[in-house]
Amino acid sequence: MTWTLGISPCPNDTFAFHGLVHGLVPGAPQVDVTYADIDVCNGYAKRGELDILKVSYGALPWLLGEYRLLPTGGALGRGCGPLVLTRPDDAGNPRTDLRGATVAVPGQETTAYLLFRLWAQDQGVEDVRILPFEKIMPAVAAGEVDAGLVIHESRFTYPGYGLVKMQDLGAWWETETGHAIPLGAILIRRSLGEEDARYAEAAIRSSVELAWADPEATRGYVREHAQEMDDDVTRQHIELYVNEFTHDLGEEGYAAVEELLGRAQAAGLVPAPAGPIRG
């Protein structure tokens, strides 16, 4: 048996999945890996193209009919939310609101954009443009857009582009709800059945544990795929996004997912989930 797997090339994914991808998890099947930006993976899932894949929690309502949420391998945490960035004014301050602004975002169904929509309902944004996440900060810096919604290692590197933070959406979410922020989910095709789902869950959890036990073994693989090659940024990225929720969502993690999707549904931003969130 071979699983088809879709993950991003970001350090948290390559770190967590290193053991599984390289056949280091005892008894786990081989995997055929596709590396793609998470919004591309959202599209793969909507078309049912891969067995196991990383997707945005913001896309989950449309996907839970065909896929099951696994409680391991994903990205959910505190202090790790998306940022809204702008160019500074003459005093070095960010914009105070987004009325009439053009905002670049990393995908229509990303969790980042869902959070942005929850936060910015009264901001008066006039134009939203979809850009690959690595192109957002250069576009803001060049004046091609007024603001950018950034994810991943951008939260560590944006000062280098001369940009300033208008809003930390993770901090806003945590203050608003008390919950951690769900970012990226790991799904498995429901048609593979309960036994394969539990098998995959155990294999991914073992892969995370192997990476924690010997992080040095993952270094070459992580660097090979990282957009940001600075070792310090890569280390910060992994430490922030690979955490206890990556090992197991647990009750706290599931509650955060249910809060996010419940609020988004109540605001008319997403439909009711096509299948159960738990199981």
C-alpha cells in the first residue's frame, strides 16, 4: 500500500512528516508526496485527489464529507496567528483602518482569510487580491497593494521589508474567544475506512515524535524545501508551529476548531460542515 500525501514545503510540515516520508516509522506504508502551498492543497482536497493532506481549517466545512479530520500532524496554537501588515506612515505607524484599501491575502479559503473576514467586517475593505503567500510582502512594500495578510515565517521576517504590523489576528482571536487558533488541518479520505484512519493517525504521531527526539536528522530535508533558508527563522518557525496540538488536538484543540467554524457559520462566511468535525 502507498498513501498519496500532500503537504506544504514549510518547515513545520517537513519537520513533522520527515519520519513518515523517509520510511522511518516502523510498519507505516510508503508515501508518494506532493509539495504545494496550502491553498493549492485545499484545491486538491476539494477535487478528492490525494489520500492524506494538509489543508486550511477555513476550508474544512466543504471537505468533511469526503475527508476525516485527523487529530495529529496539523498546525494549531497560540501566538502564531496571521498578521495584517502595511507600509508605515512618516511616523513609522501602521494604518489605523482599511477603508478603501486593497488587501492581498494568501487564498480564498485559507484560515488566515477566514479570520481576516471575521475581524474586518466593519473595516470597509474594497478590494481583496489573492497572491501566493511569498509574494504578499513584496507587493505591500512596492505599493502594489495597501495591506497584506501574511502567514508562515513572514511573521518573523516582515521588518526586513520595511513593513509594520497593523493587527495580529491570532492575538485578536485569543482575546476574543480564549481559544488557540486553528491554522492547518490534516485530513484523510473517508473512503479508506476507519482502520486506515487510525493507522495513519498513529504513523503521523510517531513521525512527530521522531522529529522531536532527533531534530538534527530533519535538518537537511527541512532546508531543502524551506522558502526561508535562514536557520534561525526556520528554528523559530518549527518551535512555534509544531507543538502539543501537532501531537494531538485533544479536547482543547477540537473546541477551538468548533469555535472558529461555529462563528464563521453564524456570520454567514462558511456553510455548515459537510460531515462531523470529530470522527
